[in-house]
Amino acid sequence: MKHRPLALVIGVVATFLAAIAYLIATSLVPRTAAEFTFDPPVPRASDDLEGVDTITISAPDDAVWRFMDLERRALLAPPDTAGWDLAIRRFNVMSSAEVADLATTTFGSVLDEGAISYRPAADSLLTRWYRYSYLSHLLQPNGHVYALRTREGNEWKLEFLSYYCTGMVPGCVTFRYSPQ
């Protein structure tokens, strides 16, 4: 019974030292991530769907969704959000139709459309597009490539590049995409 208070004190001191070590380690980890400049997307004609496009969506408000139409390369303003393909709010990304995680595929590769296993938007795989570092407290893309099939039946491939605008401002989701 006499050793119980000593064990309790040792446990408290060990927990305190572990917390201090964690705080010191997090302050020493470099806080760097890819940064992109936010430029509002310039809409394009629906017949101009060639090549790879990179876009940054500024969506820092946790209460406001930003709606993107990939075919038109346009941000849609509420209440007129019909025809959206991606919805973005901070680090949350949703698809309006179907998604497939093509984890091991490089973005430049041509995809065998018959081999893609799409899942409904309600079961969106896009919720896990990033990795979170407990040491740096930064979000980094997980490196996966995703396939999207829109409500119109168009197929796209998409890869997330960053979550930060210039100056390490969070809530700017940058991705590249191209028609499949």
C-alpha cells in the first residue's frame, strides 16, 4: 500500500513529460505544403473538354459549399446549383454521381473503363482524399487518383494536389482533372 502513491506520482510525471515531448516535437516539424494561388475558374465551352486542367477552389467557410461543374469549368452559385459534379467545403469533397478510387494508378495513365468499379455518391470515397499529420497539423493529399462518372455519364479522372492557398491559407482545394 505504501508504493501506490509513488506509482501514481510516477505515472502523472511520465504523462506530463510525454505531453511536453509531443509539444516540442510538433514545434520542430516543418510546416510546409504545396500552395496554389486562387484564381476564380474561367468557364469554358462544353465542347472544349480536351487535356488536363488544374483548378483551385477557395472554400474556407465551414458553413458554405462551393459547387463545381467540371464540363463547364464553372463554380455554380446557390440557389442555381443544378448540374454540379463536385461540392467542396473546407476539406470535405462530395461527388454528385459515382466515384472510384484508383489508388495505384498514375494520373497520366489511360484507364480501362471496363475495369473501374464505381460506387454511388452517397458512399463517396472522396471523404478520404487527404492524410492528416498530427505533428504538423497539415492536410496533405493521399496521392490517389479518382475516377468520376457524372450524372450526364461523362467520365473524369481527378487527383488532389493541395489544401492550401498562397501563405498556407487552408480551405483552398487544388486538383487536376481530365476527361477519361
